[in-house]
Amino acid sequence: MAQNRSSNTLIVPQANAALDQMKYEVAQELGIQAPQDGYWGHMATRDTGAIGGNITRRLVQIAEQTLAGQGNYR
């Protein structure tokens, strides 16, 4: 896979591999052909936006499920 060129800094750097895997899974589910060389810069903005939006939905859903399992959270 290509280098991560994102300027975002991960709070948990060990999560990088899991997030990268999620990116490929979401692309496949949406029927978007992931680049073989790992460079996403040649893809249409619409496609990368759809991938990012679906990743965000999943992460929010995971967080909601985690919080719901913990009871009252303040």
C-alpha cells in the first residue's frame, strides 16, 4: 500500500492499519475500484467522498454502540 499522505494526525497511531483496511472494504462495498498502487489521488472526488462518508458513518456507529454498552456516559 502507498504511504499515507494525510495531514491528519491519528490519536492512536496503531489504528492506521485498521482504518486503511476499512477504506478498501468500503470501496469494495460501494463498487468502487480501489487503485492497485494504493494512490487514491487519481480517483474522482465523488468516489473518495462516498468512501469517506461511509467510513465516518461506520465510526460513529461503532462509537454509539460502545457508549450504549457502557451505560450512562457523561
